[in-house]
Amino acid sequence: MFRLLLLLLVGTIYAQESENYVYGDIEERADQDDIEDTADPGSQDDGSDMSDVLLTSDLSHCQSHECHNATLVIEKGLGHTGACPDKGSCHYRVFNCLRDFWTAQRSCKCRRGNLSSLHNFRANNQVRCLGKRTCRNQHYAWIGMYKANSCRGYANVDGSRLDYTNWAYGQFRRCGTWCTAMNLSNGQWFSLSCNTRLPFVCTI
């Protein structure tokens, strides 16, 4: 029994020390690459206008916190110029840290990016595969689409055109305030409370 416990302890220490590893062209890291916004987000569940919260961020509040993450460079010719809004090249980065939608978007902004907008099936599937490998103990991750209130439709946080969706049955909501998460098993999209704490995907 003592020998078994000793083996388990050694295995745990080894796993914690293994910080950098690669899956093909996907680089995974456990380091201080998640730069968080420490400003108080306040109450965000009252259905108020989300644009100012999502599209502005005081970068002076950004601080670095340890967070396991993985990066996938977006291939040229992905099929849509909207994959990298206002940039010639970019990459997806999945963070396996549980954050509400608002904090996740601020974290992406601190990295000079946004929660990821997805413009075709191929991009959706790339993010699903990256997220499933990175967040093995999680079922959902935030992507960059939200619905501000009952008077507006869904929109991408980066301002790009909403030209592709992959809703799970019954998840397109006509009323209320919602934020969009991807099911990492099948790539379908779900409307969840924006205060739900999930891993998240940035385009940086």
C-alpha cells in the first residue's frame, strides 16, 4: 500500500513539472500567459448594454496569472478573411481557466485580441479540436458571440459579420441576454448565462 502511494505521489509531481508539450502543430503551455483584467466588472446580469463592457478595456489593469493554455496558428486560406479581423495573421488560444464571459473577453483584450468569432465549419472544427485537447475535464468553452438584450440579435464581440452559426437544437434565443459557448464534444453552440464560469477561446 505504501509503495502504491509513493508511485502516485511521484507521478503527480512529474505531471506538474511537465509544463511544455506539443500536439502536432498545437503548442500547449502552463505558464503566465493569461493576462487578466483585475478591474471590478460590477454586476453584469441586469440585461444592460454590453458593448461598452466588451469592446473597451483599461489595459493598465492587466496582470499576469498562471493559466494552462494551447495555441493554434490560423492557417492561411482558412476560407474567410474575418478569421483575423484587422490583422494579417493571428492564432487561436484556448485558456483552461474558468472565467465568466465578461472576464474572458477582458482577458483576450489584454492580449490584444478578442473572444473568437467563427466564420465557417472548418474554423469551428479547429477550435473544437483544440479546446477538447486543452480542456479535457470541461465540456464547454466561451466563444465570441453574445446577445445584449431582447431588442437586439446576436453579434460577434470583434465587430465582424455574423455569417456562420452552429446552434444546438433550441439554443437560438429570441429574448433575453445570452452569451455563446461551444460544446467541445460536437462543436455545437449553446446560449448560456454570461455569468457562467468556463474555459475560453481567444483570437490573438
